[in-house]
Amino acid sequence: MILADEAPYYGEALTSLRDRLTELRPDAVVRTHTDPGKALAEGGEADLLVAIGSKALGATRAIPAGRGALHLFVTRDDWLQQVARDPGLTQHSALVLDQPPVHLVALARALLPKARALAIVLGPVGRRHLEAVRDEAEGLGFEPLIGTLDANDNPLAVLSPLVRVADAVLVVPDNADFNSAMAKWLLQLSFRARTPVIAFSNAYVRAGALASVFTAPEDVGREGAELIAAGFTAGGLPREMRLPRRYSLAINRDVAQALGIEVPDEAVCRQRIDAILEGRP
Amino acid sequence: MKRLWRAIAGRLQVRLLLIGSLPLLLATVLFTSYAIFSRQNDLLQRTESFGVRTAEYLANTLDFALFAKDPAVLASTATDIQSVPGILGVAFLDQDRRVLHASPGFPRRAQDFDARDDLGEQAREVGGALLVERVVYARDWGVNDYVTTWEMPRRGNLLGWVVVALDLEEARRAQDTIVVTSVGIGAVVLGSALLMSLVLAGSVVAPVRRLTDVVARLRGGDLGARAQATTSDELAELAEGINHLGETVAQNQRELERQVAQATWGLRATLAELRDKNLDLELSTEKAEAANLAKSDFLARMSHELRTPLTSIQGFVRLLESSLPDAAERNYCRIIDTASLSLMALIDDILEFARLQSGVQRVELAPFDLFDALENTVRLLAPIAHGKGVEVYLEIDRELSDCPVSDVSAVRQIVNNLVGNAVKFTTVGHVQVRCTRLADGWLQILVRDTGVGIAAEQREQIFDAFQQGDSGIARRFGGSGLGLAITHQHVDMLGGRIALDSQLGIGSEFRVELPCRWQSAVPPPAAPQPGTAVVFDSTQIGRDAACALLQRLFREVVCVGSFDDLIDVLASRPIAALNVNWSLSEPVSAQLAVLRHVIDELRCPIAIQVPLAALHEDIPAELVRGQDHVRWLGKPGGLEELRNALWPRLSDRGVAQAADLSGVRVLVVEDNPLSRLLLNKLLARTGCDYLEAADGRAAIEICQARRFDLLLFDLHMPEITGVEALRQLQQPGGCNADTPVIVLTADQALDIGRELSLVRVARVLGKPFDEQLLLETMLTLSGRSGMLPAAWFGSRAELSREAYFDEIDRLLSVVDSALSNGNQDGARESCHQLAGIVAIFRLGELEQLTQLLHSLVRVSDVGRAASMVVQLRIENDAQRRQNRRQSA
């Protein structure tokens, strides 16, 4: 295991991975390093190198071709940019943080069963998933209202008309700066318009979104361990980028109360989501 | 102000009050100032801080409204904020500092904001408001759960500014309130403290003041004053000390008063005694002074009374002698004359000695003309010496040009006595007088003779009164034996010394040395003329004496002792002047031959020094008269006489063209009618336009109305003198202020030069005026030239000789009357006129006698002057008779 640094959520993910791997493969021996150079020097005998975080991803580019590696705790954009920069990474496996858009659409439907118009806000990066998101929304009975924004656009000019007419606003993750810059205007506009926001992070919920599905550190650790165990079993990890299957759920009940929305408890909500996901074609 | 401050600060209570209150005042002022400053500062800081907090709050909360440019939100926020006390208003600016919204109370116009007007973090005072602004950024909200990239967090975008205007007027009002409150509190504290200090100072000062009053009373003489001790502190001890001191002083004063009373009584007695003695002394002094005055008066009267009859006797005896045909009778007359002369000399000596002994003689120091003093004195005695065939020489050191400051009367007496003595005791040879200035400044006078000499054993007593060489001398030479004693006393009186060298049968030398200061002559002596002057004298001593005189008049002087030498010199070079000295020892015929030769052959000025007796007896009258270039002078001749006789004239310089004075305007100012008449006749010949004034006042009146080209002025005139009249005429603006002035005066005294220095004078000419010299001067000063026409000369011939003798008689009467009345000034004045008149016709002895009279009157020798008046009358009568005979 190569940790990008000692951020607490990396530790949580590591702990979760080690615990889950032990459950699945008690024979597995896990060694942890925070110095990528040292890890590569000493990891010559390891069956698999696991890099946690974007910094660790950069350091493991030097891994010889043909040798498997799994990258955890990177966003999809980061991974795609690194792969574009270093084609050797196509020989590695990656489990990214970004929840599949369908999880977000499913959450919106689970919390707002009567909602019709769903405003979808896409940034310069998320815009490439426009088609997939729109399809997923329409699939769950929503009328998607697409709003795309660039960094230089006036967010109010784009968001205000969307927020005013939509029953809910769905925010697709983009790059970190865009997410932060846009959240302020979106949350205020939606608050004024009394339109709930479905977001992609726990922090969004704390800032004023109604609810979100997001990848928690334990989710990363557990799903990573399951991938590793399957890989060991299958004789190797699939060399691809995978979106997470596991997700965590966050609901801001104060916002729900302010907006007058009845929100079921988390377990019910998770059941509804799972049901929706399983009921998809 | 300074006095008021001293009076205030000098009071003890005030000083105590100042000592107590000044630090308090200082502290109060300092604390009050500090409190005001700090509270005002706090107030300003609080105000500014309030503004900053408000602006930051708005910047943090209104970013969305500013970003959205939501006027409703901005307006409502502005309205809310403006209602907060202390805030005048708020303004919201966009990214380009354009005003999005400003509340009505905001003190600044919208166009006042621009990009250059960014206040930044600083507050700024504008129009009574304090503006504080903060930037509004669009801050990002953290909606990402993880940091998954290495990019730095992006800063929010600038949205605009929030500007808060704070009410400074209210802050100022609050500041004023702080000032008023603080000052009021300070004043109350200070007043209370001052009041307490005053009360405390009063309590300290009151007993001190009581003690001061007691001390003042003691000092004022109230020795019974005592201080009351009301306390038991140091002041009580001080009061006790003052009381003790007062008691001691009172006792001492009583004792002193007793002693003073005793001393006063003694002093009064002494004073009374002294007063009596003073009275006695004053009486004695008065008596002594009265006796002195009486003595002086007696001596003066005796001098006059004794000399007058004797002089009359002498004069009439001489008249009688000249009119008697019998030789025996003429011999009797000569005996009477000789006896009267001896008696006269004896009287003179006795009176002079008595005057010196009486102590009435006073030393009067003044600058005097050495030539005038010595020449006149020597020339008085020269006729006597010449009568005995003895030459008299006077030689004044060539280098002497300053005037000695001494008693001229005493110097004359000394020289007179020594020369008189020398003449008396010399029968063959000469008497020589030499005068020089010693290295230490003393005046030295040597009188040498070739007389009988004085034996060594008699020299010690020679200066004692009534002592002569031996009894035989008295019989042989006569005399009182007082001359040298008188001389010695005069020398002592002047602080000088006298010494005698003598050889029996060879001669004597008296050496007198007198201390004196020297003063430059005013005006300074004229510089020597160019050209060569020749001295002809058969004796070496005579040549030396004449040479010393002529060197003052000419740059080169050649001395010859024989006729052959004279011929050689005359042949060898042109000469400017010739001085011939008649010798008593040379044959008369030989000397006459020489004189005839030089008079005929030479046209330069010739001065011939002749004993007066020889002028009458040995020299033919035709030789004396009718030669204008020849001057006959009494021997020894004086400096001024030689100058008048020998200095070159314009006509001698070969000016060919005839002179012309026609049209020249001349004013003649002369009080003597005869002199005025003479001038009148002279000027009439020249054709000039002239007017006459008889005194200074008339001259001033005439000069105010008319302008003249020349002024001829006499000096001695009644009422307004010539000098005073000239001073008034020469005032700036006068029409004759610049007219050239020729002064005509017979007075050659030294102080005339000093008086003339007060006015501007072109030329001073002696009286009687030399026609040629006067005409040449007039020509020069009127800017004309030419040879003087012969027709201008001979004005004197037009004068009546009878009128001339009458005028002399009249003036002699005036002089005699003035001398009898003790009117010295009047005598001098008339004498001056007499000198001017007498010389008109150059009647030798009359002129000489007048000069002597003039000298005697000037030195106030009344006795001798009276004698001289008698002699002059006799001489005048003789001349008048002679003139009548010639006319007949």
C-alpha cells in the first residue's frame, strides 16, 4: 500500500481495505508505505501495488509494464488526465471516487418521487457525461433541464432560470474549483426558489444541499479490498477504470424541513435507491 | 509690568502659593491633556473600528447581492445600516467602482468614486464624514469532500466594495464634550487645590507677616516694637530672637546717642573755634589781597608817574639841545639827557624788582612769535649800542619754525635785561643774541658780548640783588645792580635755568634755558622764494645772522664780506635780492660808495640795514629817497621787514602789457580817515569802481545790496571787527560770500593769524601798504595781468603832510589817554592805527619809535609805552618843523 500522504481519510480507507481484505483473503499480507520511492524499492516481491490518492498515482508511474497496480482515491477526471498524459497507466486498474450519475438520479427519485423537472448543472468537465446523465434522468421519469457552465460564465444568468422552473437541481461533479465556485450561487438561488439540490458530496449537503450520494473512505477501502481479492482469485485485476458500486448517503434534514420536504430515514432511502438501481434495465 | 510682578512675587504668601500650586497646575494640565487626548483618540479609534466591522460584515454577507447586483437587497441593507447611530450611510460599488447603490445619507456623490480612489484599508475623512471601505470577494464554498489535486485553492473573485460613511460631526461633538468635561473637572480640581494652598499659605504667612511688621517698625526706629509668640514652633523662636535683637539694638542706640551727644558737643566747640580761625584767616587773606592790589596799583602808578616827567625832561632837553646855538649849552643838555636816562633805567629796575618781590607777577603761558618778541626787544636797545659803536646781532636758528608756549612778557624781560646788561658793559665789539631749540625741547637763549667780563669770584653773587662786578663798575657804568637779579627771578618763575661763562677783559656769555612746549605757527610760515639772495656784511657774525634770516625768504643765499666779492657774485649770476648791512667799523665813505653803486646798478629789491643814527647823520637824503627798489631798515632788521622789502614783485618779472583795473568793483573798509583817504587816492588812479565803508557794520549793509569783485578790509574797527564782518558776509547765500578778500593790517601779532583762520582771506598785507604789492595782488585776484602803469604810483604825494602830522598827534593823544585810564584795548587799537599811518611817508625814526610803542603796548608795559608816546610826540614835532622848513 502506498499512501499519498497522511490525510485522515486515507488512513480510514486503508483501515477499511485491510479489514475487508483480511476477511476475504486471510493469507494476504499488507505492507504500507508513505514514501513512494522506498515502496517501489522494497515492493519488488509484492503481488500487487496499491496507490491511494493522486500523489501516490504520480509516483507509481515508474512501475514496469506488465506488473499490476491498483489506484484508489482518485477522481475520474484526474485518472483520465493522467492516462492521457501517460499511456502506460492503461495497464493499471483504477477505482475512482466519482459516483456514477445514475446513483445521483436515483437519489433524486428516491427523495422526490413526484418531481418532474430535474435541472442538471454541468461544468466544463462534467459536460462530457451530458448524454449519460440525461439518459439516466429520462430513464427514471425526469424531464432533464440541462445547464452547462464555463468558468467565465455568469452562473446567475445560467442557473436562475433553471432553478426557478425545476423541481430539483442535480449537481454532477466537475473539477474541484468549479464545484466550489458554483456551489455558492446554486445553493443560494435554490434556497430562494425553494428548489432542493441533489449533490455529489457530503460537504455539499453540509453547505445546504438536500442530500447526496458520495464515496466515503470506508467505501473506497471495502470495494478496493473486494477488487483485490477477486483479482487474486482470477489471476489478475482487470486493467480498467471502474466506478464505485458502493456509496454513502447524506441528508440535510434542516434543509428538508426548511423546504417542506418529507424525507424518509436513511435506511428507507437506501432501500429505495437500491430498488431503483436494481429495477433499471 | 516687571515692577508689578516683583511686587507680587516678592510677597511670601504668593511665593508659597506659587510653590504649592505650580506643580499642581502643571500636573493638572498634563493629566487633563492626556485624558482629553487619549479619550479623543479612543473615540476616534472606536468610531473607525465600528466602521471597519460594519464594512467587513457587509462585505462578507452581501457578496451575493453585490454579485447579483440586486438593488432591492442593497437598498434594504443600506436603509437598515443608515439607521444605526453613528453611521451616515453606506454605498456599494461594483468591480469598476461604479456606485450600485448609495443610501441617501451618504456624503459623497456617485461620480466621486473611481478606480483611483481606492481607500484600501485606511479610513479617510471626507466632508465631515469618515469613510471606511472593504473589498467584497465572491468566496467559494467548500463542497468537495477530499482534496484530490495539488492545485492551490483558488481565491474568490472581486465583486466590488462596500463603503461605510461614519458621522464625524457626532464624534467631534463627543470630543468637544470630552474636552469640556475634562477641562471642567481639571478646573474644579485645580481651584480646590489652589483654595487649599491659599488657606494653608495664609496660615503660614500670617505669623511671618507679623514678625515682618515688627522688623519694619524696628528698622523705622521704633525700638520698642516686640513680637508676640502665638505658636510654639520655629516662628516663636524667631520672634524671641527678634525681640532680643530689638532690645540689644535699643540699648546700643541709647549708648551711642550718649556718645554722639558728647562728641557733638566737642565737635561744636571745635567748629566754633575753627570758624573763628577761618574768619581771622579770611580777614588776613582779604587784607593781604588788598595789600597786594594796592601794591600792584602803586607800582603801576609809580611806573607811570615817575617815567612821564622824566620822559618829558628827556624830550624837551633834546629839543632844547637841537635849538641852542651855543655848544656849551648843548653839552649841558646832553648831560641832563644822560642823567635822566640813567634815572629812568634805575626807576625801571627798581619797579620791576619790586613787582617781582611783591608776588603780584603771574606766569601767563601762551604761544608767541619768537621773531616778534626778540626782534623788537633787541631793536629797542640797538640804538644805544650803536651810539657806543657796538654792533648788535640777532640770530634765530634757521630750523625754528614753531611757536614756543611760554610767558612772552617774562622772556622779553629776560632778553631785555641780558642784552641791556651786555650793551652797558661793552664798549668795543659786539653783542650777539642767539636763540635755538634744544634736543629736549627747551628754549635756549645765548647773549654774548665782548665787554669787560666778570671775575670768577664775583660770578656767584652776580645774580643777587644790588650786586655788580665791583664797586668800580657801579661808578663806571652806573646802574642799580638789579638787572641780573630780575632776570634770575624771571627764569626761576618759568622753571628754567641760567648760567654764566665769562672771562675778565674778554667778554661774557649768559645762557638761559627755559622749559616750554611748542606749537605750529598759524598760518604756517611762507615757503622760501626761488632765486638767489646776496648778503653783504663785513663781519662774519653779521653775515651769519643775516644769512639765517634770508634763508627763510630765499632758497639760495650767498654771503660776501667785501665789495670785490660782491661784484664777483653779481657778475656771475642773476640775483633776486640784495641785503646790505651798514657797518659801524667800516669807513662811511667807502660804504656810501658801495651803496651808490648797487643802488644805481641793480634793479632787484635791495634792503639796507642801517643804524638809525647813521640814517640821519651819515647818509645823504637824496640817497634815501626816490628809489622804489630800495628799502632802508633800522639795524638789525626784522624778518617781516626783510620779507616786505625783498620778495619779488610782478613788475620785476618782465610783464610787458600795461595792467588794467578799470571796472573792477572794490569795497574799501577802513575806519581811519587818513588811511581811507590814501586808499581812495590810489584806487582813483587805477580807474576801478570803488566804494568806502568806515566800519564793519556799514560794510555789511553795503555788501547786502551790491556785489563786489574785491574787498579791502582793515581788521581793527569799532563795533564790528573786520573778522566778524567777514564772517557774516561769507555766510552761504550772501552775494559777496565768495568775493576775494585782501586784509590790510599793521598788526603782526600771532593771534591775528588765529582769528583770520575763521574766515576766508586771499591775502594779508601789512600797513602801511606797499603800493606795488597791493596793486599786484588786486590784479591777480581780479583775474587780470600786465605791467603796472607808472601813473598808478605816487598817491602818497597827494596827501597833505600837515594832515599826516595832525593825525599822528591825534592818535598819540588817544593812546596816552587810554594808557592813563588803564584801557589796554583802546591803547592797542589806537597804536595799531598809528602804526598804519606813521609808515605812510616812511619817516625813519618816527616809524621805528611807533613800532616800539606798538610792541610795548601789546605787552602792556604801560610805563615804557607812556615814555614812548612822549618821545613820539617830540619826534613828530621835529618832523613837522623839518617838513615846514623844506616846504618853505
